[in-house]
Amino acid sequence: MAGRREIPLEEVPGIGPARAKKLEKLGLRRLSDLLDYFPARYEDRRAIYTVQEAPEGEACCISALIAQSPVLSRIRKGLELVKVQAVDGTGVLHLTFFNQPYLKNTLRPGETYVFFGRVEVLGRRRSMTNPVFEREGTGQFTGRILPVYPLTAGINNRMICELAQRAVNLYAPSRTETIPEPVRLAHRLCQVEFAYQNIHFPKDFEALELARRRMIFEELLVLTCGMAQLKERRGLGDGRVLDQGGVEQFEGLLPFAPTGAQRRAMEDMARDLASGRVMNRLIQGDVGSGKTAVAAFGAWMCAQNGCQCALMAPTELLAEQHARTMEALLFPAGVRVSLLTGSVKGAARKALLSAVRAGEVDVVVGTHALFSQGVEYANLGLVIADEQHRFGVAQRAALAAKGATPGAPSQMGRRGSGEGQQTASSSPEQALPDPTVQTHVLVMSATPIPRTLALIIYGDLDVSVIDELPPGRTPVATYVVGEDKRQRLYGFVRRQVSEGRQVYIICPAVDETQALPQWGETAAPPLDLKAVTTYAKDLQEKVFPDLRVGLVHGKLKAREKEAVMAAFAAGELDVLVATTVVEVGVDVPNASLIIIENAERFGLSQLHQLRGRVGRGAHQSYCVLVTASKSDTARERLRALCATNDGFRIAEEDLRLRGPGDFFGKRQHGLPQLKVADFASDVALLREAKEAAEALVAADPELTKPEHAPLRRRIREMYEAEPEIFN
């Protein structure tokens, strides 16, 4: 903070080492940190009521005089009460304080105080329990709009308020203006000092809205500027020109007619590959929309132009599946496909690496092993990464950087995996591939994401959306049932298995110790949750002793997981009990039923992804959402899933209901923990900030102009301070 000494919190009067340690749990180490520690909500304490007028059951302020000395009672060990009466011209307010014995000498008879708390009415008696209070006229915690901050054990809101007030007084006047003046004026944004004063201690709600709007815009501007810079720099590379072959020629190889959406995506790729600029494109499509065929087009284009393609999947099982699909599509055209995973060892691995190095393999499909030590490519032209939400911005940059050595464009993928790799903590400058890298990058996602979020998550990519399913694909029939239908449900499982089909049963927890509420809902007792380990055992022993029941969850080793999934795919198991580890899994066309226990625990988008495990074969498939919740809201959410199979519509609804924080689960989405912005409700401002960011970067790509220095500094800080944004 320019011109101001940084003050460690333990040096602030009244804090000391013990409280400083607790504050550190909130990410607060210095007094200046309080400036950017924003309130979670606000309480309107401006209205002061009389005892008689105070609204029943609501938190409000009452001004009243202490009528007598407080009485301290020790009820039992660990329970002490202070009781006192306060009066005004309209009545008596009975006050009770638990375990605050010092208040006996704090509240003085004859003094007038303002009390803030919930008014309880029993007959003619009016009371408050543990109210906040201060002397009338003080105006520190009553008679105003009060900020309410996120807290931790041992730290109360009063302490944070006092620290925040010190920070605002000391640092807000000298805070550097990050937003360039022309941008600030064009978007009608208040000045930075006003914003900090009123986001912490608003004089009214109009001032708070002005402050919030400015802070949201700044947050989004910094984020989108960083992404725009990434996109701009990625485009600087001279991509190799791949212009032999085309969409119509490739369509002749396919055993089916592509959908219009698939064709558009392939045309987008063909344009990119022939443009002379490096391609950085995302293919975003729902489960079963045909992304793999579009990826095969990219691999085929590489082969037509004498280049190699590497396709990376998150698991060996998925890599094997992709290799089979690619070979079936491309082998008739003379394209040579090989599989490289950690399981390929010894002489077979040595022979395969030699063939890849010699350019005798056109398409190499595998896991992260594709870029491990000793893997050299003769002429790598395209990298395809499947399941995009597992690969963040820094990872995409590292993939792109693998393709070439500056000054030696045909010698791809040097020996040693350290070259060109970036850590998640890279700043934008560090995370970017060298402009001479000529490898095209295509990433695929089966997770439909609302356009709102895509603006941020994929801000460094061009996006093609496959928003229609191939003809003839039967939608999965989806139902919500209660616990009272369980025996009928088990009967339905038996019927499906008797017809030769297979069944998934999904549980939200691994064991009872984890079976706790995940978000929002008022929960049933923890053990009512279907915990996967005990549930699988009970199903095998008590419900389906004659069926083959398998179990897979995230705590198993990778080899164990893949062995169970392979057995299910091979038809060696009838029922697979699993956690969401199967959300992105192997293709099992014979699976026709998925049962999701405690369905209210999952987000709609995650439920939709799980539903996508079935409906992949010729048989009618079913998804049954089981819930014991009596909540109307929970059931309404689940019914929304029954109403449509359109993943994009479901994603929009999920974003509206839950916000981005849980969109993919715990920080899997790659989004920062924004302090004030809300992607669900600040859509218009997001668009404004994105347009402003793109204009700034187009005019000054490196933001080197003096007036852009503060913005450039903030972007660098964000990348360095929150590396997990791009994990």
C-alpha cells in the first residue's frame, strides 16, 4: 500500500499473538488485508423502535433506559445468567444474557442504551436474549447499516468491524486506482476510496450499490483482462498450416451423417487449422452429442497434412475407449492409431516410443503418459485434451508448449517432461507458451456450461458448441421417488438384470463418517445417507445375493478403480455401486438404469452428468432420483431434471439455484473465489467488464502504457495469489 506502513495484526491494540493467529485462519495477517475482506451481508439497524412498537420475531433496535441493577444468577456450572429490565415511555423490555457475568457491572441503572436483537412476545411480556447493545448516541453498532463479516471461532463481528474501520481510515484514501480513468467514466463507476468506504460502512443502500457495482466490475475486469491477454498471446504463434483435406471429404469416412452442430464444429476447426494461427479451441457438447467424431476429424486432418496428433484422456479406461473409437473411424482411411498409457511397459513400450519418434504412428491416444519422459514426437501438430474441466488454463498452456522447440519447429516433444511444463502457480507471463510454438490445441468438455460461466472459464479459448444430439437417440426417462418406493425399485433392478441389462447405483458418501449434509438442505440424520461401502455390502448380502454387485469409489487406488470399471464394461458385474467417480467414465451401452440415492445432495448439472452414464445403447434407459427430503424446494429442483434432457438448460437452472461455487463440486471448476462478484446475478456487468478488457488488451496487449500499470500489477497479483484458479 503506497505511502503507508504495513501493520501486522498482532501489533494492533487489543489483538495480540493469540487473536492474530485466529485471524490468520480468515486469511488476515496485516491490517491492510481488512480492506479487501468484504462483508458477507448487511443488517439495517437504522430504525430505532419503542418497546411497544418493536416488530415481534424480527431483529431490530430498541432504545431504552436501564431501570434497575442487573441481577447475576449462577444456575449451574457453566451456566450463568444476567437479567435486567429496560424501560421507555411505552413499556418494559426484559433482557437476558447467557454466560456474560461482566455485564452485571457494565449496564448501569439510569443510563439509556440501544439494544439490537430479536423481540420475543409472550402475552404482554416483551423480551430479548443476548442482544448487542451500546450507549445511546454512540452509533457504532446501532442506528446504522452494519456490515456482517465471515467469522471463525474466537473472533466476533465487533472485532472485525473495528479492524475494518481502522483499515478503511488508514488505507482507503491512498488506495491506487486500478481501473483506467476512461474505462471508469465510460461505465459510470465510483472512485476507489468511495467504493471501499461504502462497501464496508455504507451510509445508505444506494451508496452500497454504487460501491458493489464498482468492486464487481474491477474484479471481473482484472480476471477477464488476464484471460484476454492469454488468448491474445496464444494467437501470436505461427500455427502450422493444415489445409489438405476438408469436412466433406471426412464425412465420406463416417458410417453416419453428422449433425448440423457437429458439422459446424468441424468447419470451425478446419478454418483454425488452415489459418496460419495457432488453434486454441474448445468443443463443448452434451453427453452423447458426438464430440469424439469431431476430434477424429482433427486427427484425420493432421494425418492428411503429415502431422501427428496426441489425444489425452483423464483415465486409462477412457483412453482405451477413445483409441478403439479412433481406430474404428480412421483405420479405413489409412490413419495409424496407437495407445500409450502407463500400462504399456517393457519391449512393447520401447517399440511404440520408437514408432512415435519415427513418425510411424499418426494418432497417439493415452493419459498424461503422452508427455512423460522419453516420449518424442516426429511432428506433433495437434494436442486434444478430453474432459476440459480437469485441465485449467496453466495446463492448457503446458500442453501447447509441448509441441515445439523455438527455432526447431519439426522436432517436437523434446526428451524430458520438464521442458515447457508450467506449474499451477505460474503468472500469466510464465504460463504462456513461447510464441514460436506451433502445436494446435483442441479441448473437449461433456459438461454443458452456461454461456455466462463460459465467458470466464474459457476466456482464453474459442468455443464451438455441439447443441444437438444425433437422430434416433432415445432420451433417458427420469423419475423422482421417495423411500416408500424402495422395494418396487429393487424389483425394477431385478427386471432390468433379468433382461440382460446392467445397473448403476450412485451414493453421495464413501462411509458413514462422511455422510454429512453437503450444502443448503435441512438434512436427515447422517446415517440416513446411503454410504457406498456399507450400502454395497448390504445390497450384495441382503438384497441381491444372487446378483454380481461391484463397488467403486474415489478412495480406491487407480488400478483398483479401473479394474472394477473394466469388469462392469465387460458385463462381468450386474450392479455397480459407486460414488460420483463414475461421473466421467467408460462407455457401457448395456447399462440401462441408474439409481441416484439422496439425489437432493447433488447439483443438477452433476445429476445430469451421472444420468449420461445410461442411454448409450439401443435399449430404453431410466434414471431414478431417490430422495427422503420433504423440502418442496429440493423436489422442485429434481423435477426440473425430469422435465428436460437438455444439459445447457439444466446448467442455466443449476447456476441460478446454486451459483458457480458448487457448479462442479469443490473448486473443480477453475473459477476464483470472487469476493464480491456473483456470476449468476451479475451477468450484465460481466459482459461489460469482458468487453472493456478485450478493448484494453487489443489496444495495449501487454498493458505497458503508464496508465495501465496498476491494472497490470493487479492481474499479476491475482495469478500469483490464487494459483488454483487455473488448476
